[in-house]
Amino acid sequence: MLASVRSATLHGIDGQLVRVEVHVSNGLPAYTIVGLPDAAGRESKDRVRAAMISSQVEWPLRRITVNLAPGGVRKSGAGLELAVALGLMLASDDLEQSALDGVGVLGELGLDGQVRPVAGALALVDALARSGVTSVVVPSANAHEASLIPGIQIRCAHSLSGVKAALSGAEDWPEVDAPPPEAPSMEEAHGCFDLSEVRGMATARSALRCAAAGGHHLLMAGPPGAGKTMLARRLPTIMAPLDPDEALEVTRIQSATGVIPARRLATKRPFRAPHHSASTPALIGGGSGRPHPGEVTLASSGALFLDELGEFAPQALDALRQPLEERVVRISRQACSLEFPANFTLIACTNPCPCGRDPFHCTCSDVAREKYRRRLSAPLLDRFDLRLALRAPKEIEKPGASSAEERERVIAAVARQNARYAGLPWRRNAHLPAGALARYAGLSAEAHGVWLNAVKSGSLTGRGAAAIQRTARTLADLDDRSEITADDVLQASDLRQDVP
């Protein structure tokens, strides 16, 4: 007998449709699985067999062939095991052939017959919904995540025996359990990280506000104690909330990577802060076997914080150039080519030299300083729209505006950008290509003259000149002005300093 069950597997962070074909025929007992499964798929025989026996379902002592179609696409993970077990029941006449018509199946099996959750359920259910299935059987732990896809009926699976009973009509499908409460974030739990704790530093606060509103990359250089890390850690507190499209993408990435169990759409922008020992695949993505998303993808629609930038491997830093420019990561391997989103805002901090002291107290040799500076290549530095050389404060100043007040300004500026670029392929000022700047930047005649003088000075690259216009556009949005003034251009130039 032949049976076919629709399922899906992860391909990057997207779902790939898989048709699990099970053939049971006369012959010596054997089990063969084909269709480019990975190691977890090849080991499925023992788990499926033990789960069926534990669930009081007879294992067919015949020749079994399982094909995972399409045969030319690699299948990863153990999320196809429930589909294989149900396919065996269909092929052995333990279930009616019509029991799974229009039904997709996802789930990993335990040896006791329990159905365990799978990674990336949101993307998998979305792929099945697009293929035309009307309902999907998912592990109970993935039920809330799967229900985020509209227009499809979710069937909750606790165990293999329960799924068989529900498909045969002997029992009702179990109700979806109430989701557990979300754990409070570090900021909520401790009430820390408010921008009002930053005293003075008006230029740095302006740069941080500009980065949050326009998505501009920010580099802060200075000696220890200048406030670089303190400022960067407070960026999430002033960022605008996710819009529906961004929330869906963030949830999809978190689901596929298993960073956070997705029980509802994400509400907060991600903030990733990897250690400086992170490798190139850890930052960009890839790795051996199936390519995995890196930190730049996990930070998409949010912020990536690289503290001690000069301590990262130069090869890893230079690999950031293309994602910073194009906001996507393209990974090509012999078996597949994947594209991961990388629409993040980079916040980086670095010391001016290995000892980190100011020039008057530096103990490093000229060779050591030059070697340290070479870790940050000129093309990488040019991709930072905002660059600040900070100094340690010499006196205690009054606290500035709170994070809540700054966040309201940022939200209003983002709303103006959304209205300006509605229907266009870019969303924020930092996404504007150079060819579209003249049309959408909106420089006044006086501002254009100031900008031309900065360009003619010869200290700016073409990318730097465009960055000043984009930054000036964000500064005007923060002040609710439709036209960019000369002061905006001058302030944008001041925010793009030569860092040591």
C-alpha cells in the first residue's frame, strides 16, 4: 500500500513543502528512507518504531520505503517523524485513506509516543497554508505559534495515540492550552537602563536618538569610562515599537532559530550583543552542514551591539560590509543558496588604542596603535553614518530627558518616514539609496549649499556625502520639519567625526 502525507521542513528561515510518501510491500522486513534526509532523518526509524509500539500501534513487519519529496532538496531535523508514523498507519490500513485529506502534519516523536515541538513552526505552517491545506496537526507546544497564521485550522497533538484516536473519530481534538505568561525582560525586572541616567553628553544623546529614529549605524570611540557602553545599552529603550510586518518577521526568525519560543507576535525589537570572540559564521551566518542565521539576522528589525569593536577578528568585521550596505545576507554553498534578512542598526564601541587611554596618557607604542587601528578598515568605518569621538566627562551635569520622552520623539519621526515612503521599497531614511536622495531628502537651497561645501572639502567619500543627507533628513524628522535646513546639515556633519 502507498500513502502520502503533507509536511514541511526548514530551508533557512523559510518553510519548504515536503510530501512524505510511505510504501509498505511484501518482502523481508526492512526500512529505507530516501530523499536527502540529514542524520536526524536517517535516525527516525528507531524513534518512529518505538513511538508506535509505545502507543499500541502495530509496526508492520514488511518492507517499508519512505520517500521525502522533492528528492533533490535536503531535509533537516526530526519534524517529519509524526508524518512518517501516520503515513505508516495509512499504508497499513490502521487509518482511513481520507483521514489526512487536506491536512498537514508536523512533529517530532519521543520513544514514549509523545509529540515534541519543532523549530520554525511559524514558517512551516505558513508554507503548508500556502499549499492549500485546510488544517495542520502540530505539537501542543507549537499550537499558539501556529495559530498566528490566519485562515488555517490548528489541531493540537499531545501524543501519537491521541492523534490516531482523533483522526479515526474516536476522540475529539484536545483544546489548545493557555500560553504561559511571558518572562519579564531585564529592563522590566530591574527597572534599569533609562536615558535620564545619562548626564550631559548632548551630542551623544542626539546621535543615539538619530540612530533609533532613522536606523543609522553608530560608532562611538573613546577611553574607558566615557559612557560608550552606557549609551548603547539604552538604545532599546527609545526605539519605536515594531509594526505588524516587522513583528511577523522577528517572530519568524525567532521561531526558526529557537531563540525564543514564539507564543505570540513579537512586541519588542531585538537587541543582540555578541562577545568579541564571535566567529564570522556566528556573526554573519553559515557554518558547517545546513547554514544557520547569524547575529545580524537575529538582530534584524532591531539593534546589533558590538562592544570592544577593535577586539573582534578583522575577517569577521570586514564580513559585515555587505550586510551593512544591502541589509541582507546571501550565503552560497554547494548544496543550497540562502538569503537571510539583516535589516539591523549597528551600534559599536571601541577604544582608541590597546591601553584605551587618551593621547596624553597613552602607553602604547606607535606600532601597537597602528596595528590596532588597522583592525577597523576604512570601508567598514565609511559605512557608519554616525561616528563620535567621546571623552570622559569632567564634571557632573544635570540629567537629560528620560527614555519615555525620547521614545515619543522617535515614534513621531518614524511615523513621518512611514508616511513619506508609503508604497516605496524602502522604509527608513537610512535605507534611502543615493539615487533617491535628491528626490526624497528635501534639502532647502541654503542646506544644499552647505552640503556642497562639505563635499568640495574633499574629506568625504561619496558614501559619506550621502550619509550626511540621510542623517540630516532624520534630524529634520525629529524636529517635525518637512524641509532640511542648513543647521540640520551642519549637525549631521558634526555627527560624522573622524574617530581615532
